[in-house]
Amino acid sequence: MKNDAGSRVYDVLARAFWQESVRTCFALLGDANMNWAARLSAQGCRMVYVRHEHCALAAAMAYARKNRDVGVATVTCGPGVTQLITALPAAVRAHLPLVVFAGEAPLKSGWYNQEIDQAPLVTATGAAYHRLHMPERMPVAVRDAFLQARRERRPVVLGVPFDLQNRPWDGPADLPRPSHELLPRLAPMPPHPDDVASAARLIAGAERVVVLAGLGAVEAGAGPACRVLAEKTGGLLSTTLPARGLFHDDRFCIGISGSFTPEVGLELLAQADLVIAVGCSLAYHAGGGGQLWPKAKMLQVDIDPVAVSQGQEVARHHLRADARLGVEALSAALPPRKGGWRSDAMAARIRDTKPDSHVFEIEPGLLDPREVVEALEKALPRDWEMVNSSGHCSWFFAQMPSRPQEKFLTIREFGAIGNGISFAMGVAAARPDRTTVLFDGDGSLMMHVQELETIRRHGMNLLVIVMNDGAYGSEVHKLRSEGLPEDGSVFGYCDFAGIARGFGLAGRTFKKLDELPKLIAEFRAGGGAAVWDFHVSDKVVSPTIRRAHPHPAKK
Ligand SMILES: Cc1ncc(C[n+]2csc(CCOP(=O)(O)OP(=O)(O)O)c2C)c(N)n1
Ligand SMILES: [Mg+2]
């Protein structure tokens, strides 16, 4: 049966996306996607029109993470696609399911200004690329892209030549069944009893256990089971950075494990004799490059356990299972025991030790970034969505242990700065009824500061907190430690409050912290978007940089 009289290929493509339950799409238009985008919008999809394609994809990444669903973005052909090349590898490495509707140059032209071979660009990042050159098959190819993105948890880019999009639709009227009707419904994987028995023996022989949870534990709902296991072993709890907050209210949680470990965590991890890593990919940074727990054996509980990760031998003991089922089975297999590591004194030390107690001389009129974070941690409402960004300042912003995991998002893969504002937009789009607060560095924010306009135009409730050290802090501290000139890393304190006002947002500069609670209460009452610029000293060096790049005098 044929119908859709008068409809074009882009109409059917838009319907195919709508049928895939796409209700938000991050977009930047050009010749090769505007017809499709207009039709998708007409179906009822919310379009978030950003000002740089990188930001469309990065926002879709955060949206996908937050909603545990496929994120969707669209860009035009050629320069629209080349702008994605920094975000795509990050999305691949963060295992984020995304579908990108990209135009392709028209097939009919012998020459086209924006033509470039898009497939190798995209596949070099690890994302999938499909050329959609057969109109009748396009709806199935769209459905399959969603299946692939979900199954492989990576971005899938669809390149559709825009002359083909403009053709009259000549295919069947009915769309194929959408991906969510076809996905296998798989129950969580239980562990094998032999693996449980040997893992339980390993645990029974350990004195100082740390249960370390990653995003896999979050996704599997393994948080409560990890708490039970830690209690049963008399052990401590920790999380990776992205899983921060999974144990925020547990007095035996020593905070983040990895580059962002607070002082007390460093001390206690160094004494651990067994780390049980639950739902962690055991990335290089999570174990501080192998330095954090030198005495500990490692037991990994994961659906896909590994021996070597990111160039390091990480775990010799493995339990293949869904994180929750695996941890529950371990707790059930362990005999009751006394002792372990826990005590009231230990809980008090965890509670009372500052993340970093190093003393720095700070210039008058500038703030200590650690005090800024302490004040924010106290004053920010518990129900705000938090987004961490990149740079040296991210060490300080990571130190907010009282915040629950479901209100926290950070994506650090591929290590690019400049993503924070897009991630915050993605979270704001995923949680429009909430306030989102972004913690960013001045250099990172400046890289995509144009998105302040998007935030205003879309009426997002979003507070941008800038830790402004007038510099690329990561670079300045490394250059200083090498005894090199600071050129190219120190820029001075630019006026973010003025920049924000120029984009139609509220802006404020902070050189003191005493009014913070009052101003937060006012912002909460008024909503909207603002940039708050905290002028901090570049004399305060994070513990991670101090360890990796000691000052020449201390080398
Ligand atoms: C796209 C990209 N360009 C350059 C870098 C190198 N880099 C890492 S951190 C950083 C400085 C970030 O400055 P800012 O956002 O102000 O944070 P700070 O380090 O000052 O706290 C730079 C340039 C990078 N990681 N990504
Ligand atoms: Mg900076």
C-alpha cells in the first residue's frame, strides 16, 4: 500500500524519528537538515537550537546520560559534521547511545562546496556512520540506528544526501516497528556459584576492604547492596567520580577514588588490602594510575570484567554478574564476622577532615577555591541538578560529598575542556522543572560562551558558577613547575558578569562569600539563568597537580 500523497522523504524520515520516541532534539540547521528538522518539530518534538554543532552533540550526550535513553542531535553536512569531531570520541568512550541526523552533500552534483568524505571522519572517532542512499530503506535504517546505538552504547551518525531527502516519497506508507518493540528484554545476569565461592574466600581473608562503586553499580541499582557488603566486611565505601554521591549519606564513605580523592581517602585507600570494584570500568584515573591502593588485591564485579584496562593490569579476581546480583550473592555467601575497619573514630575522621588541608598564601581580594566550594556545598539547594566540568578547578568542585548521585553529572572521557555549558544544557533539557547548576572554569566556559544565548532563548533555569583564576589553571601550574614562562596560560580576570548581561542573563562577580546564601535564595525564588563569577587565586594548587608536578623548589 502506498499513501502519503505529496509527502517527501524528509517527512517520512521525521516520522521515523518521532516513532522512535524522539521528543527532544539538539539542532543547528543548514541546507542538509533543515527540512527534516522542521518536520520533526512539526510532529511535536522539542527542538533545542544551539549555536555550535559541538554543543548540540555534547548536550545530547548529557541528555542521554541523564535520561538513560538515546540522545538525538542534528547537523548539516560538511562543516556541520566536522564540528562534531571533539564530542564524538568523548561520547564513544563514555558509552553514550546517540543518533545524529546529519545531512550529506547532494548526490546529483558534480561539485558541492560543503562536500567532504564524512564516513572516515566519523568512524575515526569510534562512532558508527551509515550512508542512507536508498530512500525506500531509510525508515528501516533509522530504526536500526536506534537499535545499534542502544545495543552498542555508542553514537550512530546517519548521513542523508539532501537531494534524496527532497524527493517525493515513493515507499510504503507504514513505518517499521520501532526499536523499543524489538529490543531483547534481558533479565540481569546472576553470578556463577563457583565464582561467588572463590570471591567470598578472598573477601573472608581480607582485613581492610573498600567497596568501590562506579556507574555500572548506579545503573544496576546496586547502591544498597554495596552498603550491605561494606557493612558485612567492616569495610569502607568509595565511588568513582561519575558515581559520586551513591553513598553520600553513609558515614563510612571516604569519597571519590581516583584523581579527585580527598585527603582522608588517600590515607585510607593506601592501607586497603582488598578493593571490591563494582560496576567500574577501572579506568586509568580511577585507581590513580595504580598508585592509590598499592597493597590491595582487586576483585572486580561486573558484567564485563577485565584484567587490563587502559594499559594497566587492574584486577586479578573477577565475578561476572550484574552489579546488584553479584554483590548480593557475595553478602549472602560471607560468614558473619567481627572487626574490620569501621569505628566511630574513623567515621568522625572521615566527617571532619577537610578534602585538602594544605596552606597557601592568597593575595588580598581573591578567594580560595576550596572555600568557594565549601560555601556552595553548604548553601546550594539539595534538589538542584549539578554538572561538573573540566580543568584544574574540577578537583575543588568534586569535593561536595553531601550531594546524592542522581543529582550529579560529569562526563570526562577524552578530556576536552569547553563541554560544561553543553552538558548543563542537556541536563536542563532533561529536567526542565528543576534548576541546574554548572561548575566550570573560566577557560572552559569561554570556549563555548556563545551558548549563554541558547540558555536565555530557551528559558533554561541554569546557574553557571565560574571558578575564575584568570588562567588555564592546569597549564599554569604545570608551566610553573617546569620553570617555564606563563605565556598562553594567564589571561587575567575577564568580566563574565558583563558577558552574561550582554547575552541577556543576570551576572555577578564574587570577591567575598558572605552574601552567597541570600543570593542563592533570591535566585531560587526568581529562577532564570545567571553567571556567577568567583575570582579565585591561582596560588592554590590541587593535590593531584601537586603530586604530579611538584614545584621546582620541592622537587
Ligand atoms: C579542547 C581542549 N583544549 C585544550 C585542553 C588543554 N587544557 C586542559 S585544562 C585547560 C585549562 C582550562 O582552564 P579553565 O577552564 O579556566 O580551568 P582551570 O584549569 O583554570 O581551573 C586546558 C587549556 C583540553 N583539555 N581540551
Ligand atoms: Mg581557569
